[in-house]
Amino acid sequence: MNGILLVFDEVICGFGRTGKAFASQSFNVVPDMITMAKALTNGAQPMGAVAVSERIYSTVVDNAPPAAVELLHGYTYSAHPAACAAGIAALDIYEREGLFDRAASMSPYFLERLFDLKDLKQISDIRGYGLLGGIDLAPTERPGQRGTEAQKKLFAAGMHVKFTGDSGIIAPALIAEKKHIDEMCKALREVISRF
């Protein structure tokens, strides 16, 4: 196998977050491998998976020793029945309720409201795509301090934002309505403007 190996991590941006099943589809990219988890079961059970292209699969299988398990992978809890049932149920719900299309239609409103926060001097950067946004808080003398404080204060205000250092991830549920996005952005504005 020659050339570049393209791997997409769809753990956070897969399963409708960008309005398509996978972010790679949103950007018209065909990866050689995709890692996926979290939304695979809607977070109801731990489960992860890796999908490989025909090119990767054929390279491994065609070069395996005779009578070998060609694409051996698996762990103690691989294919656990409860996780598999949760995965099948989540996929059925995504399809039946049209959640990927819903995310695609809600994205413009979410991004508009998120970027409305750009007037806050405490925010140094805002970015987003689909129903996934990120904000960077301007650091203080101690990087990460604002992010830690913001996470705690936002949680007390009823909103969980995962901060790593001073960078926070905003990811509304795929069933979010405009009123929920308004509530999220209101909480973000109220908490962050106090720093």
C-alpha cells in the first residue's frame, strides 16, 4: 500500500453533528479509516468502532498468512450485546426521527447565535460547523483558569460546557430547538461577560 493514509476521527463530529452521518461526508472526503464512538450508541452504552476502506481491508487480507484471521481485532467486551442493542436502537432513532436533517437545518441558527457572542471581549475566538462550536476565552496570567471557572459557573447556570484549558466545546443535542439554543447562548453571555 502506497500513499497517504487518511484517518477521520468521527467520535465527536460523527452521527449527524455536522448534518451528515459523518463530518467526512460534509467535506466530501473519503477517508481510509474512520474511528467512531459516543453517538454510536447515543452515549447509552460504551461502544467504539473502526471502519476501514476496501483498500486497507484488501491490503491486510491479501497479505495475511494462510489460514490466519486476517483482520484480527477485538477486545474483552467486543460486540457486547447491550452495547450492540443500544447502537442498533440509536441508529434506528437517528433515521426514524430524521435527526441528521434536523441538525443540518438547525445549524445556521445555532452558528448565528454562537457568533453573536463575538462582541464579548473575554472571548478571543469563536468557530463552528453544524451543531458543533468552539470558543476560546482570552487567557489570564494563568492559562486555563478562566476555562475552569467558566465550566463551573456555566454548570451552576444549568449548562455543561467541556473546557480544555480556555477552549470550550458547545454541542447542542440533535433534538435542540431554537429556544434551547437561545437559552444556551444567554447562559454563555451572562456567565462569560462577568469575567
